[in-house]
Amino acid sequence: MTPPFIVPPALLSSADPDPLAATGRPLRWGVVATGRIAGTVTTDLALLPDAVLHAVSSREARRARAFADRFGFTAWYADDEAASGYEKLVEDPDVDVVYIATPHAQHHAVAKAALRSGKHVLCEKAFTINTREATELAELARANNLFLMEAVWSRFLPSMNRAWEIAASGEIGTVQWVSADLGFPAPPDPAARIWAPKDGGGALLDLTVYPLLWAWGTLGLPQSVTAVGTLTGDGVDAQNALVLGYSSGAQAQLTSSLLAHSPRTAVVCGSEGWLRADGSINNPSELSVRIGWGDVRTESFDVVGRGYVHELREVTRCIQQGLTESPTMPLEDSLDTMRLFDGIRAQLGVHYPGDRR
């Protein structure tokens, strides 16, 4: 069995350093895309004293210019007949590291261009749409001695790491089952990237990484996965339910939905007690613990910025120290996730145009 996450001591809630404190030389950032997640992450990036907002790109000049003005970027790039905006950005000699916030299906092309241009890369989850694309990026980064990481921000939150620490400590006994859900009704717009096969749409790539973190972080990667789902007329999963099996006999039930509101809860149940995430499973504000029939203990956590500061601090620190992978979010974890998702998509019958390349 692949072991659960190893929790670096510096990330535990009791020893978390100030994520807003500079850790070395300033890094000049380029941001590819100007959508909602790009804006949210850039808001937190601007809080880091050793982050320089240098360049942003978009397909449209109007959007690139507005984003640059909003956050104070030095340069902006947009598509024209000669090149795409992101191609211009990755060729900018003053960009050190590129953050990619495009739809999933564009991650591979943008990250590949950035790595070939000698840039370090932080790429939004899902890392790519399949294992083949993810493997190519990992090999390219390693061959060129460049930093590459999937932006699974929850991996770096003190509340999440505290939950994994409690589960690993034996306080709730041997973990026997995990339940986690994440769902919200997305407007039924076939042109929206969340529903579009060409963009890698569907609940799996967009949402399932979060429920999966709770199973992986406490039980490890599973030995078996059974998946069922509801597909749209365009063939993407609007909803999926997964049962993960382990050689120990433990199980996990994970649900992701673009059709219904869910309580967004995660419960880790052991032979001596249970642990529950309160608030949201991707950024818990509280953890509740109960041993046997005793009283419930609650631990509360503050959020720095919008919650992405810890992830951005890790990327910054790693690059400053000459690391090419994060010890907290190594490339092999992203490859394992894509292998798992490929198998789940095969069971669900979900196929993307990029799978055929």
C-alpha cells in the first residue's frame, strides 16, 4: 500500500512559520489566464514580499490589460497573428516562474512551452487531462532541472496537515473508513469549460482531488477503485461516486457533484474514535475529534489571505533553494493521481479529445 502523506514538521499547525515572511531573493512571476482562480491566487501572491508581479497573459488584449492594471503587473501579453499571449509571456526574459490557470486541457501545452523556455512552473489542478501528458511534463522538468508542481493548495494548509497528523498519531485508532463529499450545482452551459469535453470538463478533474486528499492522506493510495457516475449528453461526468478499497480492509467513499449542493464534509473513522472536517473539506476552519463516547474536541484554524499563501510560499521557497520538486507535493503524487483518474474515467466512460493525441 502506498503510505499516506508524510507531513513535514514545518507544516503542522503547532509549528507553521509565518507564510508571509520572505524566505529569499524575489521571484518574478508570470500568470497565464485571467479568470476567477487566476484572480484569487494572484490576490494572495501579491501578499508575498518576495514575489514580483511581472507579467500576465490572456487571449484577449482587453482582459490582459485590465488584469495587469488591477494587480499592478509590469507587462501584459495577448494573442495576435504572430503568437499566443502565453507564448510571448514564457519568452519574456524577466519571468522566473509561471503560474498556469487555464482550463485543464490547456495545461500541457502551456507548461510545456514554459519549461522549454527555461521557466519554473506552478500548474493548477488537475495537472493535465491524462497520465501521458503529465509524464511528459515531469520528464521535461527533470531533464531541464526546473521546478514543476501541481497547485493542490489544500496540501499546504495547516488545518489539513493537522488532520493527517491526528490520523497518523493513532489517537483515533486504526483508520477503517473515510467519507468525503464535494458538490454544487453548476449552471448547465455546454459552452462553459466545466462542462466542455475539449476543456477536460466534468466533476472528476475539477472536484474529486479534494475528497481524494482525505482518503490518500489518511489511508494512502487504494488497491482498488469502483466508480459510478452520471454523464452529460456530451460525455463528461456531472457526478461521480467512488469506493476505494485497501488491503487492510479499510474503505473510502468519495462523492463529487456538479448537480447538487453537498454538506462538503469529510469524516475519518478509526477503531478508537473519529475526526471530522468542518467548514469545507478543501479548507477546513475547524476539526472535530471524538474518542469513544467522550466529549468532542474542536481545533480552530485561521486562514491567511484566501488560503493560497501557504502553497505559494512553498513554491517560492523551493525555487529559492534550488529544489526542482516540492517535498510536500512531489511530481510522483501528481502522476499517481492522473493514473488513478485515467482508471476512473475508463470505468465511467469519459473520454477527452486530447486522449487521442
